[in-house]
Amino acid sequence: MSIELKKANEYEKAEQEKIPVEEKPAFHVAAPVGWINDPNGFSWYQGQIHLFYQYHPYTTEWGPMHWGHSVSDDMIHWKNMPSVLAPDQEYDKRGCFSGSAVEKDGKHVLIYTGVSNVQMENGSIQERQNQCIAYGDGEIYVKSPQNPVITGDMLPADCSKIDFRDPKVWKKGENYYLIVGNKNSEQKGQVVLFSSKNLEKWKFETVLAENSTGQIGTMWECPDFFELDGTHFLICSPQNMKAQKYEFHNGNNSVYFAGKYNETEHTFQKEAPKSLDYGLDFYAPQTTKLPDGRRILIAWMKSWDACVIPDGQKWQGMMTLPRELRYMNGRLYQNPVEELKQYRKNPCCLKDQEISGTVQFDEVRGRMLDLTVEIENGQFDEFCLELAHNMEYTTTYTYNRKKQIMEVDRTCCGVTKDVICRRIWKVTEGKETLKLRFILDRQSIELFVNDGEQVVTTAICTPMEADEIVFSCDGKAKVNVEKYEIVV
């Protein structure tokens, strides 16, 4: 173990013990101490789910990237493990950036981006991003002496060697494949494909997909590629996007392309991009396939442009609840993993409740909940739900029936900085009822609309005593309410 990794492990072990357990999410992965961002190496290995993540233990801001590590038997209850990678080699001394994992010959293999500097002929310094591997047993990982195994010199001439990061690996037959986020000479985002027989010697295959219209941001970070329900999907997180009405928002987005993949020619005919999440805090999603066949997605529950933490908090960054993916009716549906149901307690069901004006139900409150509200298509213009509410705090979800739009507003959730707090999205028209399933943890609200047709992820920083739920309507509406407490 290197000095740098040993130092990180000792620091996180000592410092995370100083953070009260009740300050952290109950069933979401959060930073042990310091900062986390992108999920990495999300994979099944030796009977457990492993999740690694970009990690800087020493401050609550982005810094030299390590890989933190958590494991779970059921994707709900997570155990923090010691960090596995630190920037301790010449080829990664500026950071161990994002990547993925695969099993080979019983070993768990991490594939990540090592960042370093090179001196150019004119004396200037340039950054380089290359792909590296480490072999492990689920706890201890050793970097390969062959690193870096993929370098920018293996790319075509019009591909960036500076923006070349976030490998996602998979095995098909006897071959391994991986895609990497990249830019071309016109500064447009693209994804490049490589192949290998042994994970250490790689061959460039092709540019699998590119931002041909120039509208889907610049650099395509954290790409993922997989087959689901007979269709192939490319997921990526484009930077520097402009808003396109309700489908995309400004800044850092996460999108998916459905399409057809020719495995022989390595061509991907992609459809138009669609948003993966319509909320305020969702980036860098990564998927894995479980032994039972389910495709599971997890993402960083934060935005690069927002800082939604209380002053003095010693950790920053959470992951979303893992979500099962299905492809139906031309949309990628996301729903909480079934394992969450094992932790649901104290059910409460209310049927055909009329909402007119402002209404609260004594039995419908709490901050660690699985809450479903079905709103019938009644005589009203606006219907509003306020969660994590009291006289001082609230996070509001407003449904405009005539315009068929919804809005989330966390302005009064406790934020003390000038961050984005409102977002509007279009809901599917022609439905007799609007079904809203909210998963609340201590610092987050994830909304699944119409059985996962849309998802809206929002981080909050509201004190736990704000646990009321308020219903309001400017006309008359009937609702069905199903509430469970989540006890982990």
C-alpha cells in the first residue's frame, strides 16, 4: 500500500467516526468524510454489490481524486470500506478519475482514468488523461505494472488527448470492450470504442457516437453502453448544454440515446437524446447488470453548480437510490430497486380523499418515507404537495393540470447560497390519474412519476423536525395516498 493511500485510509477512518450517524442519509451512499462525486466501478463481485466513487477525503470540495468504496448485499444498506486508489504514481499523480469494473479470472478489475502532466517541445505543460487498471479481491487493489494500458496516442489525430476519460468496460464473448468519453478537434463531445483480449493490450475500434448537431453539450462524460429489452442504449453526461424547453436544462445534463448496434461493424444508429432525470441533482449515472438479469442504475445526487449542504458539515455528496431500468413505450423507465420494499414499515392507506384548499392528514408525515400519491383528473388548475415542511422550511411540488407541467421548488429547504432551486418539466398528457411516488431520505427527495416514466431528483438540507406533508388544491381533487416508513 502506498503512503498516499495509507494516509487517506487512516484519515477517513478517524474523521468519519466524528460525524453523527443521524447526520448522514439512512439508505443512500454518502461521503464517509470530505467530498464524493461520480459513481465508479458499480458492479457485482463475489456475492455483493460494489460501488466505488470519486473521493477527496480531506475537504468538502473537489480535490485530487481518490477512489472511495462501499459494499452492499441489497443496495439499501451500505457499508463503508477503506479507499482503494490514491494518486500515487507518475501516470495518475494528478488524480484517479472515473471508471468502471469487470471480473476476470476471479479478480475484480478496476479500469480508471489516470491524469498526469507532460512537458511539450516548446516547454509548456499539458495535461494527459490515459486509461489504467488495478486488480483486486474486493478489498485491496494493486495497480498494473503495464499502466497506462490505453493512451491518447492510440486515438486518431483529431481526437483530444486531454479530454479522454471515464472508461466503461464490459465483456462480450471472449473479448473485452470499453468506451471512453472524448472530444474531437472541433471541441464536440464523442464516445470512442476500444477492444481487448486481456484488458492490458487494447485496440482502437471506432468513434461509436458523436455530437454531430453540436446541440448536446461539449465533452461527453461518464459514458455507458448496454443492451436492454432488445434495444441498445448509450448514456452520457454532456457538459455545457443550453436549455431546450422542458427536455434539457442549462449546464451539466445526463442523457440517453436508444438505438441499434451492429456488433460486427461497431456502428450505433442512435435516436434523438432524452433526459434521464428532470430534477436538480443528478449526474454521471452508471449501470450494472445483476446475476438475476436486472439492469441497475445509480448516479451522483448533486450538481456541479450547486452546494446544498449546511455550514460546517464535514461531508458533501450522495448517490441516488439504485434504480431498475426497463424500456417500454419508447421511454427508459426507472424505479427504485425491489429490495427497498423489505424496509417498508407501518403502512398507511387513504382512499378517495377530497382535497380542496389546504389539507393535512395526521398519519401522513415523516422524513424517511416511501410515499405514493395518485391525483385523479378533477376540477382544478393547480395541485400542490409540500414535503419536509414546517413553518420555516418546505420543498414544493406543483402540478398544473391545464398546462400538463410540474415544478419542483426547494427555495425554502434551508439553502443559504444562490443555487438553482426551481425546475419545470412536462408530464405525459392523456392520463386519467397522475401517480407520484416520493422516496424521502434525510437529505433528499426522489420523485418517480407515473411508475418511473420520469424521475426528478432533488437534494435538500432541511432539519429533520420539518416532517409535515401538506396537500393543497385551487379547486377539487380526489387523491389516493399510500405511505410507508423506511426503517433501515
